[in-house]
Amino acid sequence: MKFYDCKTAPSPRRVRIFLAEKGIELPTVDVDLGSREHLGMEFAKVNPRATVPVLALDDGTCICEATAVCRYLEEVYPEPNLMGVDAADRARVAMWDHIAEMDGFFPVAEALRNGNPHFKSRALTGPVDVEQIPGLAERGRARVARFFDMLDQRLGESEYVAGERFSVADITALVAVDFSRIIKMGLENSHRNARRWHEQVSARPGVVK
Amino acid sequence: MKFYDCKTAPSPRRVRIFLAEKGIELPTVDVDLGSREHLGMEFAKVNPRATVPVLALDDGTCICEATAVCRYLEEVYPEPNLMGVDAADRARVAMWDHIAEMDGFFPVAEALRNGNPHFKSRALTGPVDVEQIPGLAERGRARVARFFDMLDQRLGESEYVAGERFSVADITALVAVDFSRIIKMGLENSHRNARRWHEQVSARPGVVK
């Protein structure tokens, strides 16, 4: 197996934390997004959709999308469990992981990519250039604020995002919260439940940068 | 178990097809999105995020998000298999399902909700009203066109979206293609591989409306 990473990017950080929580070390290729290495001919053979993370299996199959990569790793390295212990628990984890991605992670990316001059013509990931929509940066920020409120409410009901155990849903939510610093957002002082959780999960040895 | 559906909506159609392919019939509640039933107090107890599908388990747990609902059903009713037969296959299915959702289904919704006067103030699903961004309707359409090109290329390489067997990734991609009719899009005549696949999967008895 080979892990295509980019040490400064939030999407592959989801997999970096997942691996560290499992205690797995994989041969890793650092893809230089800054110099647009992911948009080059060489990387197109690995992932024509031009995103990291990617997990290349020994038979040459390339698994893209953080959620699919984590799912594979969970099966191959089942302990410690990060995706649920029975059918209902696994469904709950999958649901919260999806919510954290859709309502947390993507809105941060939307606000960043549509608002920051550095991402001009790169408003979406992928091989095709896409122009920014300034109104979408603003809408993304409003969505992030709503996500933080929802997260705070949820973490008033349960210790971790998907229930009483740390799971991949905590990883996705944590990466979204930390990613929001780049758009100068973050949990508010009033988000006491979410701040309690953030401090707790950030202190885990597996929660790497 | 109880399935919260809406017979005219594409997201719960993913679950309707999944159930029909498995040969499962569940007690079903049809939520009337047209009269905004999903935005009412009663449905907020089922899903505060105000979306269908939802699968209510017998212990009262509500599983939201089509992908999590399907994952639960796959575990409880494993045959016929729709999510992969080994770790690599399951990762491939999860990857393509996610791509079909992100690059196909959501861009159709984006184009529809930001461009159609019927969705004024409803540019996003969820309990909070969100204004339309006209530029996003246009960008959504361009993304759908790129998705169809990508799908056509993929279906020139393999019989089904995730490989040589019908899977949940075909369901998500099919629902996205059919959903695009509402924004007056669809596969082009030049998409010969995707049209071959569309005809084939549409003819399955489980592929219900």
C-alpha cells in the first residue's frame, strides 16, 4: 500500500489521523499541491480527479475519497475500532461522518475557495479550473457558523460526535473545525460543549497535524 | 423499522431502489415536502436537519443520510450484495458512490435549487431558509455536464460504475442522471457507454421510480 498525502492539506489529514489512531505507518508520497503537482500528468494516473488523499493498493487499485480510504483501512486494521461496533452503531457513525463532511468540512472549503485570492480559478477541486463566486464565500461562512451551533448542541447530548466512543466522525468534525482557522473562523466561547470536546480530542496522541 | 420517504424526491429514491433490489418492504411514511411537512415541528423530532430519507430503528434511533441508511440495510439484509464482496471491492463501491453523490447528485440539486423560482429561499436543504445564487445554478449545470462525461468514460472501462457488478454506486449515479431531467439535462447521444448502462440498469425490476 502507498498513501498519497499532502502534509498541509485538510482532506488527507483525515486519513493521517485515522492512521495514527490505528498505529499504522504506510509508505507515503507527499504530493505538492502548492506547485500544482496534483494537476500534472503523472498524478492523473493515480487520481484523474486530482485530489488527495489516495490509497494505492498493492494490485494497483487507487482508492480516492477520504471516507472510502478510511473504510478500507478499518477493514484491514480493525483495531482500535473507529467506525462502529454493530450495525446500528456503524450506521450512526456513517451518518455523523457524512454530516460533518457535508455541513462542516465542505462549507469551509467553499468559503475559502470562493473568497481567497490565492484560489482564483480554483473554486472547486478537480482538474478543471472554476471561477470564484463571491456570494458563495459568504454563504459558506454562514453554513460553517450553523455547523458549529449544531455541533455544540450535539456534543451537549453525547460525549463524542457519533455517541459514547471516539470515531471517524470526530476526526472529520475536528478537521473541519481546525480547517476553519484559514477563513478566520472557529468555535465561539459560547460553544461550551464543542470546546470541551475539541480540547479532549485534540489532546489524543493520534490527532496529528 | 420505519422508512420516511417522499415518493417524488430523488434522495429517498436511492433508498427506494436499494430496498426493492433487496426485495424488502418496510412500513413507510410519505413525508409531503410540497406542503413543507419536513419543516414542521413533528418531523423535527425525526430529523432536525429536515431531510428525507430517514430510517427509524426499533429502538427509536433515526438514521439520516441515504448513504448511512443503505449501509445499515446492507448489514441487516446482506443479500443480494450491493456494497461489495471484500475489503477492496467495498472501498471501490464506497468511492464511486461518493463520487456519484458529490459530482453528480449534488450539482443537479445545486442547479435546481439556485435556478428554479419554485426553490426561492430554499437554495439548500435544511431547516434554515437560504437565498439563491444565480451563478451557482450555472456552475451546477457545468458540473453536471462534466459528471456525464466522466461517467461515460468510466462506463467505457467497466460494465457498472464500481466494477463488474451492480452496486449502490449505480443506484446513486442513476438517480443523479434521472434527476437531471428537472433541469432539462440528460445524457447526450455521444455518451454511448453511459447510455448503454442507463438502459441496462433502468430495466431492472428493482429500479423503481
